[in-house]
Amino acid sequence: MRHLMSPLDFTVEELDRLFDLANDIERNPEKYAHACDGRILATCFYEPSTRTRLSFESAMTRLGGQVIGFSDAASSSASKGESVSDTIRIISCYADICAMRHPKEGAPMVAAEKSSIPVINAGDGGHQHPTQTLTDLLTIRSLRGTLGGFTIGLCGDLKFGRTVHSLIHALARYRDIRFLFISPEELRVPDYITDLLKKKGIPYEEVIRLEDVIADLDLLYMTRVQKERFFNEEDYVRLKDFYILDMAKLSLAREDMLVLHPLPRVNEISVEVDADPRAAYFKQAQYGVYVRMALILTLLGLA
Amino acid sequence: MLNVGKIEEGFVLDHIKAGKSLELYEHLQLDKLDCTVAIIKNARSNKMGKKDILKVECDIDRLNLDVLAFIDHSITVNVIKNGEIVEKKALVLPKQITNVIKCHNPRCITSIEQELPHIFYLADPEKEVYRCKYCEEKYK
């Protein structure tokens, strides 16, 4: 039985099969409308994350399956002090597959060790959020036709953003990718990631201003720069506009560049950008459902 | 100079960094063994200046070499039979250690679920980096 804890759990070949399946679901949704008839997904969310939970629920429902679960720890037996190990043993009796979100890092792995059904890590604290990374990869592959042979700019908070770290790790397995890290000094990508890129001979550059490099990019992955990450108000005020994508900056970019964002967006992408054909972040949410559908089918052995 | 006699059957852990022998004694759980144990601190050493030595009169199989290797893989393990050294065991860094060290990451699931074992795996053999199996936090 397989679980999904980290985006690197699947080999590149396995991911290709998963993405092929997701694209087939996209083209022929009716073919899969009853693929999970009689199956149950448990969404065990120990902290609220409406978007991720609804994406999983939508995925299972579109496959013809049913969903049970809880959406925060207060409404679960965790509030009575039940351990994750015990909860998953019970959930294993009720459902065929489980998506778990937990504020503590490693909780889904504890569940996977004790579970008799596949467990999907739906986010564990600041550690991993593999289905977001799979969503990002599927979006890039679907819209560009291939994973590799591009320059990607990652912009914003590159120090604390787990989405960005996971994506870099996942992309580092593909060929011909060049990274441009666009962030303030305080929020640069951690050393262990740049060390990994150096070791693998993958080219990267670190810059401060988006305008300086936007014309070079095939892909721009935006993240939010939070005020509380700065040491002082002055720096925040000085730098925050560097990391807001508006039409003025986008006009410097290539016509075929794609803009991605894990969402929710706050103000780092101006709403005026939404109408531009390069804005791919809402399509990304759609691919998130397809990839979760493909994942459920794969882990249930129905693919 | 203090003299500690030879042992007939057991093992001698030599070249322990000076002052580290009591830590080893605890980790190897030697207090639980009903046998003769000699702890020699600050012995003179040509190689190290000062060193600690542990002499334990018991079966070698009762020694957890993984724990020993994790703490210091440069320690020499001499296996003694009939009062003679019959083997010198090389220590290799264990791939995984359980309940030897604790994860101190307050965001780790092991911080709230007491019954979970603290498992660390060898993430980087070159730099000797161990990471928690659950949260992947580096052990410092």
C-alpha cells in the first residue's frame, strides 16, 4: 500500500503516469465519473484549510465517491486527547483513503505507519504540502507541454515558503531548468537549497528586483511577502512594492510567460493582472482537482 | 599511575574522547548489566593527549554498536576473549537510530504524542547529519 507524504515519494516516471492520468481526466471527465463508486475519502483536517479540503472533496465527488471527515481539531476526537495513531486506526475502518492536514510536522507520517488505508499528506505545518507541488507541476506540464527546458522565477518570501522549497526540490529532478530567486535579502532561499542546486550543477541566480529579470522568465511563481517577516517597518515599506506584480511589471515580460501562485493571494498580484492571458493561477486551482483525482485513483489501485 | 587489570571476556572501548565515558555508559545502558565495568577517565594517550577507556566484562552482543557509532565512530572497539584481543570492530554510522536522541522541534508531532519513538535517519553521511524521521529537523 502506498501513501503520499512528500512530492519526492514518486519517481519522475511515476509522476509522468500520474500527470497523464490527470490530463485524461481533464479531457474525458465522464469516463471517470463513477471510478470511485462506493468508495469513501476521509478528510481529517486538524486545522482549517478550506481550499485544500474542498479540492479533495471535489476530486472524490467527481470520481463518484463519498466524503466524510472533520474540518478542525475542535470538532474531532483530538479535542478529547486522542492520538493520531488511534484516530487513523478508527478512520481505517470507516473509509478507503484518507487526506490528513495537521499543524504538527510528521503527523500524517505517524498516521501512515498505523493505517490500513492510503494516507495523503494534505499539509503538515511548515513541513510538506505535496499535493500543492503536484498541482504546480501538473499546471506547468499541461500549459507548457513539458517539465524542463525553462527559466522559472520564484518571487517573494523564499525563506519561509514551504511551497517554494518543495517546488524547487521537485523541479531539480528535471532537465534544463534555470532558477531565478527574486526576494529581499531577509527572505532569501535557505542555504541547504542553494547547496543542493550547486551540487547538482543546476544554474540559479539571486536578485532583489522583479523588474530586473522578468523579461528572462518563462514562468513566474509568485508568493506573498508578509509584513511580520521583516525586521522593521522601514524595510517592509521600502521593499514591499518590489514584490507586487502589476500590469506595469507584466508589460516587461514575454508574451508567453505564465504567472503561477499557490493562492490565496492577498495583494501581491494586482487584480488587473487576472484578465491577462498569462495569469494561470486560477487554472492552477482547477489542475489541483485533476491531480487529486488522479492521485486518489492511483493510491486506491484503480488507475 | 592507576592500574586497572585485564578482563577475560568482554570488550574494551578505547580512544574515547576525554570526559565522554559517562555519557557512553548511559547511552549503552551499562547500568542495567550485572557485570564488571571499569570507567577510566583522562588516561594518558600518545595519540589524543588524554582519553577515556571503558572496560566491560560481558558478551559483545549486548553492546549496541549503532549507538556507539552515532556518538563517536572514531572509538576503537576491542573484543576480548581469554584475556586477549581477538577482534577490532570498525564502527560505521548507523542508517537509523531509535530513542537515542530526542527531536527538539516544537512543531514536530513527537512533541505532543508522548508514546511515539524518536527516530532519526542518516540524511548526509558525508557531513554526518541526522534528521528526525517525522519532521526532518536536523539534529544539532
